[in-house]
Amino acid sequence: MDKNIKEETLPQEVVDAKNKGGVLKLTGEDDNVYFFKSPGKSDINRYLSLAAKGKLAAAVQNLVFDLAVCPARTDLKTRFDKKPGLMIALNNALQNAVGLNEEFEVKKL
């Protein structure tokens, strides 16, 4: 969470979620702001389990919708109808936040 943002400027649902645990602020290239609960171990395990069964689209959708704080799920659906790739971009950002897409340099010893 950006420490420069005062809590009173945050939507109430974000403040409530922040008080219950970690909240991530994602800002898109178009300056739209999204708030998500930080993915936990169980969220990632569920994501990986569905993806391993060949249900990648469902895994992505579940992760994004289950962790969304603001905007709400219905608003996100409307945005995804206009920009379908946005769901994947948000999913990637959530995965990056917890190290799922961490890149490593590999050297043969």
C-alpha cells in the first residue's frame, strides 16, 4: 500500500480490507486504480490447482474476482467486457506481488 495515500482518501471498502490484512494498489497505464487483497498461500494453491487441470481461464478469473476489493466485481466485469486483456494483466500483477513470476538467472556450474 502506498504510504503517501492518506486513509481518508481511500474508499471505505479498501480501508476495511486493509484493516483485515494486506491490500495491494495496482495502477494501470491508463491511471485507473485497482485495490486487491494480497494473495495468500491458499489463493495461489487454488490458482495452481485449477491451472494444472487445464482450467487456466477459470483460475485467472477466480484469482482476480476473489481478491478484488475496489472496484467491485460487477464494475470489473464491465471493464473486462470493454478490455478483455485487462483481467490477465491484473492477474499477472497479483502473481508478481507474491513472487509467482519471479525471474532468476540460471548459470550452469
